[in-house]
Amino acid sequence: MFRAVALLILASVVSFPVFAGGAGSVQYSNPLPNSYLEVPVGVLNTITSQGYGGDAENGLIGGFGVGLFSTRLTATASGLTDPVTALYGGFGGVMRGLLVDFRLIQFMGDFRLGAGGLDWVTTAPGSSRPVHNAGFSVLGAVDAELGILLFPWFKVGAVGSLVAMATVGTGDGFVSKWYPEYGLRFSWGAFKD
């Protein structure tokens, strides 16, 4: 127990400079219509949380976590003739970016690289039995946010991303997809001195 407390105190002291220009955020996003993801629009939900610290040159470095979940549909219930794909999973990883500050408006761009697991669930038309293709996955994303500071410590932003994922799993073996998405991000932290 003593070692855990000592490690926590040491990590806090070492990370104090990061808190000077850092922030945390929560984001909700969806894929754009007719994207290559092949998941019906409005069905896939993405929740992202991130934390980052800033440096003197407005550079950002931090970490993120992403959870993906679909509202389950069957092809017959949705009236579709093609197979319906649902997605479930999560990623964790690192981010590197840049923050440009225009007083009350901020632009943030970053790229992300992470690893995790995904389950691509496909239900064929007329079938109630889903086929699972779960496995180890990697994620890469380029992200841009245009945010408005409501308070010196709170920002709301519109986000656009281009996301690429690849899964090595059972069933189909290797599955890769990319898709654009849009979302809303709520951030809090040290935006202004």
C-alpha cells in the first residue's frame, strides 16, 4: 500500500508542469451517412474521452479511450435486403496534436493511434443468427475540432474525424474499414492563464 501511495505522489509531482496547459474531454460522435463503414446511419455510437497536456509551442500530447457500440438490428426487422453489420468494442491509445488559440475560439488538430478489440457482427437477411468476427484491432484517426470557450476552463467544440480500423479475428479473418465521423466535444481544463 505504501508503495502505491508513494508512486501516486511521485507521479503527481512529475506531472505538475503538464497541468499548466492541459485539459480533459468527452466526445459523442457518429459516422457520416453513406460511409464505407457499412453500419446503418444513426446506429453506431462512439464515446471518446481524452486527456492531454500542452507545451510552450502549443503542442499537445496525451491519451484517449474510445467505446463503440451499435444498436442491434436484424436485416428482416429493418427491411433491408443486404446483411446488417453491427459493431462493439473499444480502444485505448496515444494522441499528438496542436492547439491554435484565437481568444474565445480555438482550433485543435490531432492524430491518434490505439489498440483494442472489436466485434463485427453480421446478420444475413432472413436470419436471426448473427455471425461474429471478433479480435484484436488497431485504430488510427485524424481529428479536427473548432471550439468556443464558454468559460476560461470550459469549451464546447464541433469535431470532424477520419477514422481507420483493422481487426484480425475469427470468422472473416481480417477486416479493415475507414469512415468519416462528426461529433460534439465538451472539454474542461486550463485553456487561459
